[in-house]
Amino acid sequence: MPCSFWANFTVGRGYSSREGRKLMWSSIILETLTKLIFANLQNKRIHRLDTLITKRMKLRISCATAFYGILLASYTHNSFAKLNLECEPCIDRSKKTITAIYHGDIDDPFWTPIEKAATQAASDFGVNFERTLYENYNPVEMANDIRLAVAHKVDALVVTLPSIEVEEAVAEAVAAGIPVFGLNSGYKSATELGLAAMVAQDEYMGGEMAADRFLGSLGRSRSIQKAVFVNHEKGNVGLLDRFNGFRDRILRKNPNAIVKQVFVNVSATEIEAVKELKSELSSCTADVVLNGGNLASKHTLYAIEDLELQCNETETSKKALIGTFDTSKNIFSAISSGDLLFAISQQPHLQAVLPVMLASQYVTTGKLPAKPIGDSFG
């Protein structure tokens, strides 16, 4: 079978006619060069090499060279053959609507980039995209918004699963035949609820890994006697899983350790928000402090700075090691200055983009990627 067949077969799948012609010519050029090489070998009568390469083998190598040349040209930014990601007019998604409902607040530095990335992904795939963030997240309001989207018969839902109320509304959406794609919060609930896909981290495991990071920094000669977990969103099941993993790992190492969960009200003023936290840290006896997210870190650093002079004057005081979930410019700056020991990133950009991409493909093809092996999403 001539190699030009493979070139035409390949470039006819999802490329514009112009890009297709470029890819086809690139394959022809590579094919021609390969034939010239073999012709040169024959002219120079390099018999030992030439006898090892039969005509059939030459054809296969020539085709393989052309085919891989196409792939290389397609995936190299500086090449003259470039993918046409819009793929028009292959699939028209302009009449499809995907609704995303997140539990984040509109001014949260973690959620605003997610909203932007998801919006861009929807634009890239040519779907209508509606999204919701809250001035002050309320699980009941979010559950009602999900039910409203179901009543409007949207083509797909993209949601987080931060609470029981929201999970109940999502279960109703699945029962109504709406494909639901999850992200961020609710890793353990996704399979049971029947979500089509879930892009998230295992929060319990994340808490365990944070504890291990602290233990590794303290060394073998010093164990954790007191640990504090700062929760910025009371009732969020994902944050509870982080705390449970953090607590359980510490207690396995030291059954006598004290591990406390402290809540901060991020919607209150700075002074009011950290009142309980400052009270907990005022004894200056905490070995480690783990923040549940960006907003928690902001308040913790404020409280620690306010208590620094008091703790330095206490003979029994020690400087607590501080870590956090999630990243931002401020978090990276705090790590650079030594105020934070580490940050655990859950790849928010991927969490934003992948559910929208999967939903866009599903509403037009009815297909999903192969699911991972095991009883939960990966």
C-alpha cells in the first residue's frame, strides 16, 4: 500500500484542508528522502547492508518514517504543519449548553483562575457555558442552583461536591439523565453518585502527606506533640477529609499528640476571623499548623505575625512549622521568605479544564475515556 495513502488517511482526520495539505507534503518529502537514501546505498553497492534490507522492509521503513514525520510535525510548535484544534466543521457544539456550579467564592484567589480556565476551555470547544460562583457560599443555595439547571434541561453539569445537600441535588440530576462531571471536592462520593467523571485529589491522602512533610522536617529526634488544622469553610467534606488524614497520620506516629481543628470565618473582618485561631495559638506550644487552603493561610500568617512578639518572650515557646493546601503568588512568596514550609497543589488548572473538555466531548459523541482500574476515579 503506497505511503501517500497513509498520509491522506492521517491528514483527513480533524485537520483543515490547508493544514492537511501541509501534512501531506511533509510526508511526501520525508518519503522521498528515505527513498533517496536507499537508492544511494544501492549505487554505492554497500552489499552487506543492502542485502539485509529487502524491498518490503524498505517500503515499511519508508512508510513508518513518513508517518512519524507527520506526528512530529503535528506536535511541534515551530513546524509548518499545525493542528487545527477548532476542527470545524467536524463537530458543531454551538447548541450545547454546559453549566458549571462551583462552591467557591468570587474573590477567592483559588477559584477565580479556575473560572477563567473553564470559560476558556468552553470557548475552545465551542459550547455555551454558564458558571456560578458565590459572594458567600451556601450549600442550600448551591443545591437549589443545581436543581434549577436540571429543570432547564442543560446538556451537562460540571459541579463540586462540598456537602451532603449538594450531593443530594447531584443525585437527582443523575437520576434525571443529566451527565454530571465533578471536580475539586467530593472525590470519595463521585463513584457512588454516578458521576460520568471526576477530576480531584484524594483529600484524605493529601492530609496524610502533609503530616509526613512536617514529620520529615522535624526529624527523628522530635515528634509532633500539638498540631492545629485551620479550616476556612465549615461543613466542607473535602476539608474534613484533609483534617482526618492529617490527624490520623500524626496519631499513628504519636498516640498522645493533640490535633485540633480551628475554624476561621473568612467573611468576617481580619480581627474577628482570627479570634479563635489566636486563642488556640496564644500558648505558643503548637509544633505544626496546617491550613486547609489559601484563605486559611492568609489568616494564619496574620495571627502568627500578631503573636510573634508574645511567643518570643515565652521561655517554653517554639516556632510552629506552617504548611498549606493550594498555591498562589502570595503562597509562593511566603515559602520563599520562610514563613511557610510547603504548599500542596491540587492542579487547579487541570481541575478547571478537564471536566469541561470531557463534558463537551460527551454531549456530542456520547463517549468517555476509559475509566481507571479500581473502584474510584483517579
